[in-house]
Amino acid sequence: MSKVVTEFSSVTPSLLFKFLKKIAKVKKWDIEFREEIEFSLEKNPGSAAYLCDVSLSSAVLSDLSTLPTLSRNLKAADSLFIDQGMLLPRLKSYEALQEYLVHEAADWDNREPAFIAGDSDWARVAAGIVAALGAQRVYLIGDVTKLTSTLQTLQRFQLGVQFHAVPVERLTALDVSGGLLINTADLKGEKELFVALSYFNFLKPGSYVVDLDLESDKGELFKEAEKAGFAALSAGQFMCYWATLWFRHFFRDDKVLDLDDAKNIWAQFLSENSSSV
């Protein structure tokens, strides 16, 4: 009998979901993938695991009585797995981005300020990660009204870290030089933010620019950063880390999929979907 994986996402299916399906097909795993726009566990019982858009975190977490520390602290979840006999939220994207930065940005100097572009739940997760990796000053760029609660959440469990909210229009005037920028926003719909970020005048030469437009392999900011000579890291390579950790948790087996396998399958996936990724 097939195991069922259900995705709840306003952008259905997400790029990650399609990639997970591709991996399962290549590996010949007997998994049935289902897609839902509206989050509802009652209408979708019996799945072995659920993939959730991080923007649905509030609905997901409010429906559960037991929350692991990470999801409780960051008020976020991207997956639901049956662990220890109960359905528990997990943040596999957090683990994946942490590994991605540790391996691909190994010489990032965490004494330098870090910038997070975006004001969504995903931005809060990214800010929590760079703080956990030792950043002492983190600047979140976006709508300051939306970021107020984000800063309060982060400051409650990341003691000693300075979090700042920066409106988009003030970014290029900041008297700060950082070593890392992580974009969590969909820049196709945020032209003002894209233009401000593309100046890169708030970064030191050789800084890391991580473009996590999760519906593209290499987003527009990635391309601009490459042209400007920065160390650009793509969403596509991040997806490989995320998918690897996700399936390892799903099967409870750290050897079921390795990163090189995931990267090879991603290359196949791109060749088959070049017009849409």
C-alpha cells in the first residue's frame, strides 16, 4: 500500500513538492503525492507526512497540542510527521538552510552583520538560523509594521543578538557593511525591494548572497549577485539539502538519500522543467 504525502500550499504544487515527487519516481519509492490549497487535517487524514507552506504556520501550529521547541520558538513549521506516535510539526527548512550555510558558506565571518530580505514567516526562520550560527547583528528588510512581531519573537529566545527592522527605502542609506544577505522574498512582485538589494552597497566585497526564491532554481537576485562578483548561492542547491533531510526524516533512515544523489536528480529535474524553473 502506498504511503501518502499531502502538501498544503497556496502555490500548489510548490517547487519542492515537485522535486520530492521526482526523487521518489527516480528511486522507485511507492509514495502517493496529494495537493491541497487549504490547510485541513480533518479533510486529509491518513497521510504518512504533510508538507506545509511556511506561510500557513499559524494555522498549522494552532491545530496541534504538542510543539517541539524549534517550532514553538520560531512559531513556524514546514512539515508534519508522525513521531513518537503523534503528529508533530517540524522545520526541515531550518535544518537544511543551516547545513547549506555551514557547507557552502564555510568562511562567512559571523562577526559581520547579516541581512535578511523579506517580512514573512520564512524571513523569521532565516533570521533565527543566522543568529543560531553566531551572528550578533541581524537586519531584517521589509515592512517594519509586519516585522515588529517578528523581532519580538526572535528576541525572546535569541538573547544577546541585536535584531533590527529596516524599511526598504532606507536600506541603501545604511552605514553598515555586512557579510551575508539572505533573500526570502518573491522579488518578482517586489520591484522596490529588488532594486534596493541589487545595489549591494551594504555588503563587503566577496560577501555571500543567498537567493531563496523558492520557485526558481537561480533567481534574479542570484544572477545580479554573480555579475557583481559576490559569492552567490542558489535556491536550487538549497532544495537539494532540504529534500535530502526531508526524506531521511520521512523514512527514518540517514542513508536513504545522500546529497550527491539529490543534486544529480535536481539536474535531471531542471532539464525536464527548464521553462518553468
